[in-house]
Amino acid sequence: MRYFLISLLLLPIIAISQTNTEVFLFDVETANSNISVKNGKNISNNQGYDNQPSFLDDRYIVFAATRNEQTDIAKFDTRYNGKIWINFSEGSEYSPLKIPNKHEFSAVRLDKDGKQRLYAYSLSNGESSELIKDLVVAYYTWYDDNTIVSAVIEDKELNLYVSNLDKGTNKKIASNIGRSFHKIPDSDLVSFISKANKNQWQIKSLNPKTGKVKIIANTLKNVEDICWLDSKTLLLGKDNILYKLRLQRDNNWKKIADLSNYGITKISRIATNNSATKLLLAGDIVVDKTATEIVEEPIVDDSDATRIAMEKNAIKIVQRHIEPFNNRKLDEFTYNFDSNILVNRFPRAKMYSGRNTLKEHYRLFFKKNKKTHVKVINRMAHKNMVIDEELVTLDNTTKRQVTIYETDADNIKIMTIISNSKTDANPEYIVNEQLEVYNNRDVNGFIKTYSDDVMLFTFPYTLNIEGHDALKKQYAPFFKSTPDLNAEIVNRIVIGNKVIDKEKVLVNGKTIYAIAIYEIQNGLISRVTFIQ
């Protein structure tokens, strides 16, 4: 059963080597019975498998995406066009959905041992807990915060179940179903795809409380991905065409859009937001066979080319030490560090210095821990600096940390470790608010996002600004003299109460890059460290 399940989930990744699955976001406009989709954009832009998108709310989107040879959950901020990763397990995650009335999302996790279960994940720190222990869930939706409607793998087919989390009960409703589940707007019903009639798949409704099932409509031949625009209007994608069906009005599915102009060859998962103004879909796109690499940032001028060359060299240097660490080759590992290497805990607590001391430290470290492994799950670079978000496994324990590497021409010369910590609130909220008022050049709103005793540093520990008065004195004239000011998040790492952003900032026609490490206390930004 496990081998069937793996091929079921991963088939879209390996089916055709010339195609690539991406996630697209569209605006939806409805006038009477006319529906139009426009302003489409690729929000995943990631080589490999990107699929199963859903809305956390009107601002944030989550989807499954390939990262470091596994599938994890990405969160996209529509306001700033920024993407971050929000889970950190060793397994692969699929089908993320917001859990109603909780600051959590759920996802199907396929662990390396072949076990597949449905988990809940905290949106604050990424910690997870198993939701349903006894079923191999492949696809699902939330009816309410206690009830899950799912497709469960049994005897090489998908069967429909309703699970009550409080009671721990799982009730089988139907056999041979599809992967598309949606709460029907303005109702107590959930729709699913029935494949009981192999010649004609059908959209049916289920009342999870009573178990009552009714036929709604037929799908187009062999199409199972649908969503609801409102309580009477269905959307469906087949190949590169989007269709709609208005219940009790349309006799057949009607074409509303050809999406081939976006390079889409085959539409799969589709979803709308609560107000039916946005549409998400996953689609196969044609990949240029001659393309050999992806350039994340365009080269604008000589200084930009120099920065990118520095970053590539820094990444190469940092990457060199990972394999010997994982293979426990002590001499080869320590050779990648400068003879005067300095090791700190963020922001400036010195741990030790010198390559000989580092070698002795890791000799004892390898002796104490029989199993040692590090995996980079996110990486950002700026000039000669590299910041890695890492999963570190010691024997049977895995923890997440961030390491800042400062390099010279050949080696790592400073290594600064940021440990994970628990936090009761999501630190992203105040950082996002700060970014919004920054772009609006609202100095009073900007100041309000910081604590009274805020301190701004240049890495590692050069104090530049302290307190609200100094902050306002610095930023008020800057905002006034910079009418085109705009900052975008290029990459983000969240660890404990810290948010680490690589930012692209437009200042009077010039684009600059920087990394900012925000520390949050009591819901406000208390410290910022800039790497410029």
C-alpha cells in the first residue's frame, strides 16, 4: 500500500521531464453571468513541482513546492510578492490548508520511512502534530475545525471518509472517489468527485453530519479538479482551458478563458478566495529545453555584477564544508575555515576562535554524537555573507537553527549561530506592518512598529540608532526625499522571535540589496541588525 501511495502523490513530478508545474494567481471579475480572469502571474517560479495551492486568507497563499529534493510548504505574501518556507520536517508535505479558527495549517506528510499521515502545523513556529492516526489520507478538506472530509487510500483506491477529531471516529461514506474536495459556499455541504461510474465522473455533495449524498453535476470527461466561485457556480480546468457551469442555468460546461498565453498546457488544482475575486491554479508549463540555469536577479550594472559574483563565491565556500561535516571527515571539514575563525552566538557572544580550537570542538562533538547531519533548507546571500537556515540532526533529535557565515576569498572567517526559540506570537505580523508603512513613507506609522528603546545595528554590533526620537530624525527626511521608495522581500527566514529578510529596495531610481534581522519583543520590533 505504501508504494502505491508514493506513486499516487508524486506522479505529477516525474510524469513528463519536459514539463514543469507552477502556481498561478489571477484576478476574477464577474458581471451578471460573465466571468473573466485576468492579470495572471506565476507566484511559484520554482524549478520542479509546485502544486496544491490554497488561500490562508485574502493576503497569504500556501502551496506545495520542491526544495532541496523534497516537497515542502511555501507561503506567498500577495502584498509584497514574497515567498517563505513554513515547515521544517524531514518528510515531504502536500495539500496545505488553513485549519478553521486556528493559527495553524494542515498538510499530508510523507515521511522517509514511507509513513503517510495528516498533520497540523503551527504558523508561528512550524511545529507539527498528527491529526488522524489510523488512516492514510491522500486528499482532504476541513468541514469545520473538528471535522475532516478526506480521500483515504485503501486497497489501491481512494475512499471517502468523515473524521471527527474530538471523538476520534472515522466513518466511511463512499468508494472510488477523486482528489477534489471543497466546502460549498453558503451551505453545510462539501463537494467531492465520484468515480463510481468510470464512463462519467460526477460532482456530488455530502452533508458530513448526516452522511447524505446527492448528485450535483457531471464533470468533463476524465477531469476531477474543480472549485466553487459561489454557491451556484463551478469552475473547472481542462488542458489550458478554464470552464464554468452555472447550476440550474447552464446545460453544459462553458469556456471562459484560454490560458495558453501564460505558457500553461494543463490545468490541475484550482481554488478561489472567500470573496471570489482571486483564482489560484496549478498548471504544467513548457520548459525551455535549452535553459541550463535560473538567474534569480538580473545584472543591472557593474556593481551589481560584482555583488552577484561575490555571492556566488561565498555560497561556494560555505557549501564546501557541509559534505565533510555530514561524512564526519574532521580534517576536511575544518580546512574550510580560516586559521583565525571566530565562532559566535548571535548577536556577539563569543564562543571560541581559531581553527585548532574549532577542530578540537568538533572532534569532541563527533565523539559525543554518533549521528550528525546538517541540511540547508533555505539560503540567502549578500556580498560575502551567507545565511543558512539549517536542520541539524544529532542522534535521534533534529533541531532548526540559522547560521551566518562571513567569508573571505577562500574560507569561512566568522560563523555566527542563531538558535531557535519558542514564541507565543507570529513575529512576521509586525515586520509586515513595518514594511507596509515604510513603503507608504508614513513616518509616524513606521515609528509605532518599534519599541521605545529600539536599537538599530550594522552587523555584527555597531549601534547606529537608539530610541524613537533618533529613529524619527533619521527616517523622516529620508521618506520625504525618496518619492519612489519601495522595498520588496526577496527571501525570508523566521526563527523564534526573529525575522530575517533579504530586501530589494528602490531608492531614487537606484536598486540596493540588504539583509535585515528583526527581533520582536512584546509585539514590537526591539532590535534590527542590518547586513549591507
